Amino acid sequence: MGIRVTESLCLEIYDKQSIEHNFLPFIIGASQIVDKISEYIILNEKTPDNANLMEIERFLSCHFMTAQEKVTTGEGVGGVSESYSLSTKVGLNSSHYGQMAILLDTSGYLRKLDKGEISTITKTTKSFLVNL
């Protein structure tokens, strides 16, 4: 089906714009999942709304981006020290972007995916998960 969003569209809603981002790997993974949503809608004899699919892809891309961000786990004052770790939260409900994607997906596909009722592991998302 093809990629529906651009990095600039993602940056319109992404709330951590002060650091460098490369959204492309996350956009590709989100696009593959949104393609599955579109197929799911068609299988249920309905017509996908392309504007809605684009918004889902945008929010999913931002959700995937948050999964690789550093989270501050400690801070110091006198000796100026900070410590970080990667987020260990899982599932679409672990970020407000994932939650919004679920709400926008009126087919229910993402909700089922998040609950483990269906599986969507693509080559790109599998690579992303392995490299976290």
C-alpha cells in the first residue's frame, strides 16, 4: 500500500522535538501494520478511510519512536549526574500515541493486536524489536 506519512507530519504531534529524530524505521513499521488494518477492514467487507489510516500510521510511528527513548532514572545536583534507561513498558497503551492509535482504529484491529488476540510481526517490526 505504501507509506502514508512523513517525518514532518509525525513531528507535528511528537512532543519531544528538541532532539534529533530519524522516524523512517518507525514509519515503515507503522505503515506495515496499517496495511494489515486496511486488509482487515476489507476482509470485513468495508471500505478503509485513507485519512483515518494516515492518522493511525502517524500515531503508531510516534508510539514506536517513544519505545527507544531514554528515560531518566536518576539525577544528581552537586556532582551533576544523570542516569538513563530505555523504557520497559510494552503494548500500545504504554504511550499516549499508542492509545490514540487504538481509539482511531474503529475496526478494532489494534485493540486485538494489543491484547494478543492476533499477531502482526513483519520483517521491519521484528528487526526493530530485536534491536531495542
